[in-house]
Amino acid sequence: MAAPAVVYPPADAPDAEAEEAGRLLFAQACDFIAGAGDDDAIPSGNDLPEIAFAGRSNVGKSSLVNALTGRRTLARVSHTPGRTRQLNFFTLGRRLILVDLPGYGFAQASKKDVAGWTGLTRRYLKGRAGLRRVLLLVDARHGLKDADRPVMDMLDEAAVSYQLVLTKVDKAGAGELGARLAALAAELKRHVAAHPTIHLTSAHDGIGIEALRAALAALAAPAGSG
């Protein structure tokens, strides 16, 4: 059986050299910097580029961060939606900052608390000079939801580059996934800040992890610059 696609369109898949660069980057130490629950707690920007992971609650953000870094407990994984309630910053090999953002769309918390960290996330996304790209995670079984589109519109307005990353592709049927990818690609063409390449991943099976590492390595500071 053919190996599952890891990017769409398939022609955008990284070559062996790019995948090796990604492997080397993500083999480096990944250390927690700070958890920010308010504006004052957000660490000041530095010379390192930042990549933020965004998505609906329970879409698999923490699982994907852990799979990319090869560390099972780097980002907290919970079966309860809305458990990530602050912006968590990690430094990777002194070349890249990874930011795990609170999920949106659902949380077992008060409306006041949800509004608080949602506002904090939006202010971070709009005002972070070093933010190179937002990875917008989408459950492969469901595609874009109503909660995703205002985030995409906000990133378009703020001219923040973002890229769709499908999660849990191991749980989606091949025919269903193919039709969904074509529809998503068509929709992305209407968004000025959207990157056209869609990544397909499974933190459980490791699908697409090497390709996504390669894409992020291309955005990192050069080796030896830290």
C-alpha cells in the first residue's frame, strides 16, 4: 500500500536534505521558557523567529508539539478540552521559539476566563514582530469549523502568515480526506495570508512529522546563530 501523503499538494513535499535539516533541528534541546496568562507575562521578543500553534480545543496541539520534539511530556496533553489556558513558550536549539496557544471554541471554564485568554492570544498574534508563522491545526475528520474562520480572517487582516496542519489523519478515511483537501485548498486561495501548502499529520502514527519538521527548520535561525 502506498505511503500516505504528508503534504497537499504532494509536489510540495520536502526532499531528503530538507528532512535531514528538520531532524537535526528537532534533535536539539527544547526548553520551557515561560507560561503567560496575561500580557505582562509574555516574554519579550528576541532575535529568534517564533512559530505559534493554534487551533480549536482538543484538536491535538499539545500532542503535535510533543511528537515534533520527540518529548512525550513537553506540552501537557489532556482529554479535557480547554486545559491549555496560557501561552506556553519553548526554545528549540536556540534557533526557534515554539508557542503553544490556548485552544479556542470550547473550554470548561467561565466565560470571563475564556474571554481573557482569547483576548490575550489575539493581542499576541497581532503584535508579535518575531512571529514567522502560525500553524492553524484542523482535525482531519471535520475540516474547518465556524470557530476557525474568524481566526483566519484576523490573521489575514494582521498580515500574519499562517498554514493549515491537519491532525489525526490516521482516523480519517482516504476518500473523505482527499475531497476535504481539495475543498480546503480552494478556500485558502481566498485568504491573503494563508500559505498554500497543507500539512497532514498524525501524532499517534508519526505521519507527516518529518515533513513538518523540515518546513519549520526552513523558518528557523541558521545553525550557530544562537
